[in-house]
Amino acid sequence: MIEISKIVEAITISLHVSFVSTLFAFLISIFLGYFIGTNHFFLKKFFVSFLGSLTSIPPVCAGLIVYLIISRSGPLGWMELLYTPSAMIIAQFIIIFPIMTTLIINYMESEYPQIKEELISYGASKKDTLILLLSNQKNIYLTIILIGFGRAISEYGAAAIVGGSIDHFTRNMTSMIALETAKGNILIAIILGGILISISLLISFSINYFKKND
């Protein structure tokens, strides 16, 4: 018998955790990306290269890092975050933040030089520059958000390590697919897999659409 409530719970948890982690990653990466992309400073190339290398960090390793930090014996163990949605959000944040920041830096570095002289001639402040870069070509930022969200919602390893796949609490779509497949409940796994694939296809379609309408 298919338990619709559990499927809905898994979808809700996945959407909630992925949305929150993507939102935080975007808000921080937009300011960090703006600062790095529009300024020259010592070790900038090293810092950008380091961020770029973090984009390929294995998700399970990101989960392990978060686990070591927030486990009872870790430096943040007193916060009791392990096996909670908050832990999953942190793990997903670590995975998608470098990706989103790198994309924003690349955009800033290509866009800022084209408007820099005009902005200086008008006496624009840093705040004015940021607002202009944010309002210009919004599709770029929507694409970056979708890329981050798509990466987050399809992630399994990190979320499973720090979330624990607890029923009714941290069991998201990817962990439920793995669990139900192992239990032999293939139909539930197929339904969830179909939903996850549909979300991924919708995200991919949206990314291509926004790219063509830049």
C-alpha cells in the first residue's frame, strides 16, 4: 500500500531544506561575488581559484565535515543540530555556496568593466553600482538560483549523513528513494524518482529559457 502522507512529507522536507539553503547561499554569494568581482586585492586569483575548486567537493565529504563540526564532540555540538533539518541546510549550503559564488563572480567580472566608466562619471556609489548590477539582466540571477536549487534538491550523501533520514523529520526524497529501494518498495521509489526527475527537468527547462532570454 502506498503511503501518500510519507511521500508528501518527503517532498515537503526536500523543498523546504533546498529552498532555505539556496536562499542563504544566494544572499551571501551575491555580496561576496560583487565584492570579489568588482575589486582587485592581494591574493584575489588564489581566492577565486580556491572557491572554484570547492565547487567539485564530493557531497558526502561536505556532509562529513558538517558532521564533525556539529556532532556532540564537535565545536558546535552544544547547538544540538545533528540529525535536524538545520544540519541538512548547512550541508547543502556548503555544497552550493561555492558554485553560486563562482558564477556570480564570473558575471560581475564580465559585466562591471562595461559600465564602470559610466558609473564613475555619474559619481555612482558602491550601493548604486550593486543595485544596477542586480537590476540589470535579472535572468542571470534566476538562472544561478535555479542551478543552486537543482544541485541542492538532488543531493543525497551529505543530507543523509547529517540528517539521519529520520521518518517524519529529516527523510527527504533522495533518502526515501534509497530506503524504499533497499526495502523492496520499488513503486514508492519510482513515484518519488519520477517526481524528482520532473523537478530536475523543470529546473533545466527554466535555466535554458532564462539563458535564451538574457
